[in-house]
Amino acid sequence: MTHSVLVAYASRHGSTRAIADRIAATLRECSVDATVLPIDQVRDVDGYDGYVIGSAVYAMRWLGEARSFVRSHRATLRRHPVWLFSSGPLSTDAKDAEGAAPRDAASLVTEVGARDHVIFGGAYDREAPPIGLMERFMSVMPAARDALPNGDFRDWHAIDTWATGVAGELELALVKS
Ligand SMILES: Cc1cc2nc3c(=O)[nH]c(=O)nc-3n(C[C@H](O)[C@H](O)[C@H](O)COP(=O)(O)O)c2cc1C
């Protein structure tokens, strides 16, 4: 039987959306029926066998819509296998990644009994039009803006490996239940 997974994500500039799309594509390669949606477009959270939920990290937190989604659907999510991912660190150095880790991730993991929370490197384009107050501020304060490393730090191999692991764990979890 084909298992279904909702991959829901929160992204400001699109790099987390591409990670979510890639996770969904890898799940499909593993014969999982993956639906990928921006978190604020999820109308019906019920009816999936498992959930992968991810957010970009800004100022050491998940985006508000992702935090609200997890909290408001925790009763449903707790009854199913859940995996969380964050997309953020503008570095491939694990130490930098630790320093910029989302502060709320541990509580979100506990809230839904997530099986894993992984942090993937993110991407930042200094020339992209600013979104939100913080970025507008940064756009007029070049010193602040230029303090952020520019570039794409997403590790597609790590993302594929993780998503393949999710497919395997999902299969095991559903066979046991
Ligand atoms: C203003 C600003 C603040 C950021 N703060 C963090 C942070 O605290 N921790 C982190 O890991 N990454 C941080 N980042 C990096 C973003 O998480 C990264 O660019 C991510 O890939 C953006 O995802 P998106 O394109 O889906 O919006 C920040 C980026 C910006 C522009």
C-alpha cells in the first residue's frame, strides 16, 4: 500500500520551498505519495500517514506561520509520525550552524513527538528585494546586510539522504502500527 505524507513548509525567499520540493521528490522516488504545500495553504491536515514540516530560520526562530501550524494541529500530529526540518545556517561549518540554531525547535519536537529535527544549510541573496521589517532595515544599513554570508549553502546530498531515511522510517512505523 502507498503511504501518504504531507510536506508543509514556511519560506520567505524560496530556498526552503526548494528544499521541501526536493524532499517530496525523494519521497516519491521511494514510492511515498508526497503532497507539498506552503504551510499557510494547508486546508485539511487530516488524512496523511505522516508529516514533514519545515521552516526557514530568521532571528533564531521558525517563521510564525510554521510555529502556529505545529501548535494548532498538535493533536493530529501527535497521532502520526512527524519529522521537522529547519533551513537556515549560511555556512557549512557545524559550529556556525549550532550558533544560529532555532531556539524553539526543541519545544516543537516535544510538542508533536517528532522523530527527528534536522538543520539544513540555507541560502541568502544580498541583492534580493527585502521582505519584512528586519530585511528592510538591513537594506539601508549595508554593514548589517553585508555581515550575513552571501550564497547557497544547501546540501542536496544531505537533504536526499535525510528524505530517504524518512521514507524508510515511515514504512517501519506503519508496519508496526
Ligand atoms: C535577516 C535574516 C536573519 C536570519 N537569521 C537566521 C538565524 O537566526 N539562523 C539561521 O540559521 N539562519 C538565519 N538566516 C538565514 C536564513 O534562514 C536563510 O537565508 C534561509 O535559507 C532563508 O530561507 P527562505 O529562502 O526559505 O526564506 C537569516 C537570514 C536573514 C536574511
